[in-house]
Amino acid sequence: QVQLGESGGGSVQAGGSLRLSCAASGRTFILRHMAWFRQAPGKGREVVATISTIDYSTPYYTDSVKGRFTISRDNAKNTLYLQMNSLKPEDTAVYFCAATSYDSRTYYDTELFPYWGQGTQVTVSS
């Protein structure tokens, strides 16, 4: 099994920045891909960004965060990051770290990820 734990959420004004971290533990050697998802009140969980943990292929970003968010990983520390700049009120959500050992062409679907963190709240005020 793999355990994930997020940190770094909080409240910030529009235009500000936050950096989320996700520490992975357990059988991390089985992982192939990790991702950040978010869920706003009354909405479904949506993918924000994904990154391979086994190669250096180009990360994926949903259109609304391109140019503002950066996903990265430190395999030596078993940690995933999400640097969020130029935050907007519409970025307000609970952010979840997710990981999978599955091999897929794309990683947009929550069902591809069996391992999830508990989530961290990000609130952006205007």
C-alpha cells in the first residue's frame, strides 16, 4: 500500500502564491504516475496536473492553470509538489494528491488512482 499526505494549503488573496506538498510513504516503488486533483464546493473532483514518476515526460496541466501552476517531484524525498502562482478566486477548492501504479495513455480520470491523500483546503479571496 501507499500512503499520501498533503500540506501547504491555506488562505491567500488573489494574485498570491501557495506551494502544496504531498509526501508519499509505503510501497512507493510501485508508482508510475502522480497527480493533483481539486474539488470545489458543489462540484466534482477535477484533474489539475499530472506527472510521471518513472520518466521525464512532459507533465499535463488542465487549461485553467497552464502558465500559473507547476507540478514537480522529488523522487529521493518521495514528495510531489504543486507551485501555484497568480491564484484566482476560482482556484478555491480542496486539493488532493493522488498516485497510481496503473499504466495509461492519460491520467485525467479519478478511477485510475487508487491512492489518495486526505486533501488540503486552498482559499483565494478577491
